[in-house]
Amino acid sequence: MPMESLFKKIRVDVNKNIYLKDPFSSDLGKVIVAKGIEMISELGLEQFTFKKLAGKVDCTESAIYRYFENKHKLLLFLMVWYWGYLEHNLIISTANLPDPKKRLKIAIEILVNGPIYKVNDYIDPVSLKHLLTNEATKAFMTKEIDQEYQNGFFHYYHKIGNRIASFITEINPDYEFPKALVSTVMGSGLMQSYYSEHLPGLTEIKNGDEKRMEFFQNMVFKTIENEY
């Protein structure tokens, strides 16, 4: 089966404590997720409400609350799904590469540019990346973060970070901060896109500019090499 066809069918298993009812278990739930992505991208999390979503989906507001406790949990669901999908991309794309430098290069490309496989039957990864560029920090910079961390909500975030950190350790076992370096790229990959679009005075890098990837590749590899 071609990889594109395989990834179309991939479904990320999200922690069951994030939602009340699996949105992919019904047609209504699928529409709630799709329209939720669209509306949060358009309005921003602050102006987005389940009442507005219900109007777009043509259902009652209470029907949406059967799936998600609040809009924060919906955003959290989407963020977790995104990082899980990225991990699937990373595993498949590096599976037959013995050279950790090549694996790390691909990993950085995935963190910065988003998933390699951009078609999925459950969620549109491209639309989701655009949403998270603007809204991702609102999913975890909350008062609930410590409890959500304890509940394992950031499992995929950790898994992909640890996997990429292991590539760095293979390249240079003496480098002290592989996790810190990877998490910096994980956050900055999205934030540089945000700066390019909304705060251009904070960056020289434009969206779609090849120098963007060059910047991150150089930052990671030169940091590691300087520790040899």
C-alpha cells in the first residue's frame, strides 16, 4: 500500500480523559471537529464558542458538550492529535535510515514544516497546523497544565521529543541537552511561522522561505557539533 493511502487511514489515539465522547464515533462528532478547526482558525480561541459552533454545525449547543467539556478540551484534543500524527510521520519516514544525522534532518523538517503526508480521512493536517501556529500555546499555558501533565495528556509531545532527542544522542553522546534543544525547535517551529505572519519585526524569516529550514538545521547541527 502506498504511504499516502496508509496515512489517509491513520487515526491518532487521543487520551480518553480529554473528551467525553469520541468525536470520530459519529458523523456529528466528525463535523464538530472539522468545523471547530475552521472556526477557531477564523475567530481565535477567545472569540470561539460552542454556541457559535452549534450554529455552523446545525445542532444544539448541548450536543457539542456531549463530546467536549469545554473549548479548551477541544483545542487540547486537536493539539494532541497533531503531535501524534507528526510522530507517525517521523517513525515511517526514518524507519529504514541507519544514519542518525539523516534521521535528525528529516525530524527537523517535520517539526518546522509539518507532516510529510498531508492527507488524512479524520483531520486535515494542513488546516490543523495553521490553527496551531496561532493557538497552540493556549492549549498548555493554563492553570490546569500541571494536572493535565500528570494525566498524561502530553504523551505524544513527549514521545516525539524523546525520539528526536535519541537521534541527537546517537550523533553526539556527550551533548548534555538533547531534550531542551528538541523542545526549543518544537516550539519555535510554530512560533517562527506566527512571527512571520503577525510580528514580522521579530524575524527575518518569511513563511515558505527555504532559509527558514536552513536556520533550524544550522541551529541544531552546529549546536551539536560545537560540543564534540
